[in-house]
Amino acid sequence: MLIETRSLVKLYRMGDTEVRALDGVSVGIGKGEFVAVMGPSGSGKSTFMNLVGCLDRPTSGEYRLDAKMVSEMDSSQLAAVRNRHIGFVFQNFNLLPRTQAVENVELPLLYAGVSKKLRQERAMKMLERVGLAARSHHHPAQLSGGQQQRVAIARALVTEPLIILADEPTGALDSHTSVEIMALFQELNRQGMTVVLVTHEPDVARYARRLLRFRDGHLVSDETQRPVAAAVAA
């Protein structure tokens, strides 16, 4: 398994109250899967995503990523795993507004100390992969919402991660553009990329091959589904 959790628990304290955001979640996700994660507000889906993304540590239980025991790593080790092995895509793109598309895509490589020439080559390759090479020198304000999200996806891919974690990636997009972005995720998955997507929209979740549902900190269902075929990404 690429992602494996066993009896994962995450507790938060709010004053004298103890909240079990995750309560004994065990799940495995294999390499090359496309998984959607759903649940109402407070269900634990975002906490699960944060733990899988190494943005937080569990209170108890085990989490292995590519057979490495991530749940026992310290903060600096978690940061290294995040930077090298996990590509993040967010609802609001999180692009630097005064920076060209290609430079936004380069950022993870800049933090990793990669040379300027190699950064530019890999960033352009990823922009080409998401169909946006012609806009490489545009700033975010010169791009549509869908184009900005493509830049964000290219940035997530540039480190050649093990998985893409997408948190409500269509939440700021209209329905037509959402279909294009989901088509892109499907194409990346067909190319072998593992994609885990958090969404509250059933129509978006239907593009995945597998659906995990959370409620009250528990994984309440794990379903294989026949994905909707998205329109070809433009």
C-alpha cells in the first residue's frame, strides 16, 4: 500500500472539552488509485487529509507512506516528506500574485535547492503537461480561475510526488471549468499518479474510482465506483 493507516486517532482539546476529530481510522490506498473523500463539516475528512499530507501528527495509531512510518517522524522529517513526496492542490490556488506562472511552478524546487536551469526546465515541462505552456509568463491576474488551478496542479507535480492531495480543488470554479479540472485529474491518474481528493460535492466525487465517507471521526463507508468520464481537458 502507498498509504496505510491503522487505528488512526486525532484528539483536540477545546478548553475542558476533548474532541475526537478522528477515531480509529484504518484504511489503505494503493499506488495509482483515484480516491474521493467526503463527509459533512466536522466529519474528520479534513483532519484525515492533514494527517495523510503530513501537515499534522496523529495522537495515536500508525500512518505509513510508501512503507515508511510517518506517524513517528519529527517535524523536520515530516517537512521533508511533504516537500519531496506530496503535491498539494488547494481551493484558492495559493499562487504568488506578482510572480509569473513558470516561477510559481518552480517554487517547490527553489526551496529544495535545485539549480535555476533545471527548475525552469522542469516547470515548463509540467506547464506543458497541464496544457498551459503558452501562458508560462503570465501572472495569476492574467489567467482565468481554471488556468490558475492548472498552474497550481503543475506546481504540485513539479517535485514528481508520490501522491497529489487536492482539497476542494473545484470549489472556486464554475461548473464547466470544474469538469475540465476533473478531466485533468483523471488524465494524471491514467498516467499513474495517485490522487486523493477532498470534496463536499457529490458530482465531483463521482469522477474518482473509490469513495471514502467520514462521519463523526469514523470512516463509515469505503466504496468502489464506476467513475464518470469527464470531457477531455482542454
